[in-house]
Amino acid sequence: MINLTGALLFVLIIPVLILSGCGDGDTCLSRYPDIVLILIDSARADHLSINGYHRETTPVQDSLASSGTIWTNVQGQSSWTLPAMASIMTGLSQRAHGAGYYNDTMYGIDVALPTIPLMIRRGAGYQTAAFYNSVFINEDFGFNQGFDHFDCQGARGKASLRNAEDTINDFLVWYDTHRDSTKPLFSAIHFVDPHLPYSPPPPWDTLYSDPKSDDLFNIFWGRGNDVLDLNQNLVEMNPTQLEIMVGLYDGELAFTDSQIGRLLSELDARGTLHNTVFVIVGDHGEEFLDHGGFGHGHTLYQEILDVPLIISGRSIPIGVNDEVVAQFDILPTILGISGLDIPIWVDGKDILSTESPRTSRFITSSNLVSATPDMAAIRLDDMVVMGNPVEGSPVLYDLSNDPAEQDPLVPGRETIDQLYYYWSLPPKGNPPDIPYAHGIESAL
């Protein structure tokens, strides 16, 4: 059984640790804060307890949100990890950076495109380190660019070789042996635990579900063609089996959250927590039969695109922000935190800056893996249009009146033109094809 008393005490002291500083004004703070970018794979925003979920899945993130800013409308740029992570790292839409999956070929990030670690290292002298856990964000796909230390444990055909606890362990070993205290630190830590197959370690495996109560849908389901077979109606999942899988997924979220809490404790023990900003964001969500399918990579509905975003720590304002923002806002926002100018070529904006006006803007999402032809979704405030130039029958959803996207509307001409204009945009660079990546879609 989880020690809930200890967990609650830890959650209660997080705001104090982050906001209290070091007891001598700001004299102990460096010019730039350390920045920890926490990337949670398959994190569906409405499963965070702070967003009203019926289970207490994320008490640590809830506490960070209460001592910082949480955004309640975050539109992801794609339906799966590679293109979504590329948007986070480059500040560009999926069509602009070009990383993704087309015609049975995987494409990575063009090395000519500047990324967060490269810009923050050059512009503000940051030491940079990454700890990733997916084959789709390894060196071959260009995600090592700008990192002084790059550790990716994803392997071909397998999403991860280590869980959240192992990832934090490896980060701390590196931190204690290679951290340059004369420089601010930018760390990117990727947790893949909420990704299929959902197999949280004890006691999180039984926290919300019995992992052995079904012969098929359990901690082993989700490998190979399991999801494809379900989405093609070759296998059925009944409501009881769905509850088993959702319970295991929630257990993975809770386990990951506990390790974020451990990271905070360890940084506090090393005396650097007060000078750290945490940026927590999901790469994409997860469908639980909301539109008849399971997993991700096959649709652009909100259960896939609505991801969490929390920024907390040194000098971050406290509040809840309901502005519609995007993953490509992460790069300019982190540059703003580190005192750097925002490039004019990025698609995003600094969402912490008071100089960035809160205005309506088109936010784009695209690229699928397990469905053809590809689709795009464009969001303007609470309206989302979805379609592709092949089928030529786009649909519109009004999220204010139809948040579950069950009642498609007919979009107007201007909205359709905006959708097709997005398809006409060429990439800003030449995304390289990754030959060996063909056939590893099972790691999606």
C-alpha cells in the first residue's frame, strides 16, 4: 500500500520549497534559472487530478500547478511522439518542421533547424542534458542536436528500456558527476511510462485496477499489432476490459507523478530547487474508445491533442490560464525564461510574456501513422476544423457546445481555405528520411 500520509506531506511542502527561495532575498539566485523540461508520453490532460479527474493521479503535478501556472487549453501539434516532440523542440508546426511519417517512411528533424537546447546553450551559456526513452526521438531523428549530454534508451521496435524511476536514477548519477555548477542547466527528461503497454510497478499496478483480472487486456496488451487489431475491429474490448486498461494507465500516470516528486526532493537536497523552473508538457494524449479507437496516432480528436502544460518555479506567476496555447509555444517561452529574444521564424509565442497579446490565432495539428490518408486539424479558439485535401470533406466541431466532438458541423469557406492553406506550406528545411525506421511502428 502507498504511504498516503507521507505522499500528502510531500505534496503540501512543494510550494514552500519552490517559493521560499534561499532565505537571503535573491542574492543566492544565478542570473538564469535552471530549467527542467519534463515530457510525459501519452499524457491525456483530463486524467490529471487537478483538471477534475475522479482519481488522484497527479498530486505532485497538482501541487506544482498550484504554485505556478497551469494552462487548461493546450493544443498538441500531432497525434504521436516524433512530430509532436519536434514541434516542442523547434517551435514550429508539424508541416513546418516536416518530421513525421509519410508514405511508409519516417522523417526526422533537419539539423539546420535550431532547437531549444542549441539556442539556449549558445545564447545564454546553458549546460544541456537529455534523458529520453523512445526510439523516435533518438540521435538518428536529430533530437540530440544542442545537448552536451544525450541519453536515449529507446530501441528499434521497443518504446523504452527503462521506467520513470530508472530515468530519474540515471539523471541523478549524471547530475552528481557531470553537473557544471558554473553554468545554468537545461534538462529535458522524457517519461514514457503512460505509453502502451500499461505495466506500472507495484504498488501502482493494483492502485486502480487488477492487472490479472483479464486474460487478454492486462499489463501485456498493447504490443505488436494489438492496438491495430482492436482499431480494425478484429478484437473487441468490453466496458469492463476498458476499465481495466484505463485503471492501469492511471496507475502509470500516478507512478510517473511520484517520480517527478522524487526529482523535486533530490534537487532540494542538492540545494538547487529554489533556482529551478519546471515545464511539464505532454506530447500527445490517448484515446479510450472515445471515437471507437484506442491509443494514438490514428485521429486528431481532442482526447489525442489536448495535453497538459504546467510551468512552475522561480519567478513564475501563480494562476490558471484558459487561453488556447500550443506545444510550439514551449520553445519561445523557454527562451523568454532564459532572457533570450524570440526568433521571428517560430510559429509559437512566449506565453509567459506580458508583451505577447492574448489574441485568437490558428493552431495547427497534423500527421498520423495508423490511418490514411493523413489529416490536419486547425483550432481557432473553441472551433476545430478537420480534414485533408484528398477526401475534400472537412468537418467543424464547436468545443464549447460539443467538447466530445460527436456532432460535426459544416465549416465555412474561410475555414476550409485556412485548412487547405496549411497543406500548401512546405517544410522549413529538408527533414531526413530514416531508412531503418520502416517497420517499427509497433513502438508507436
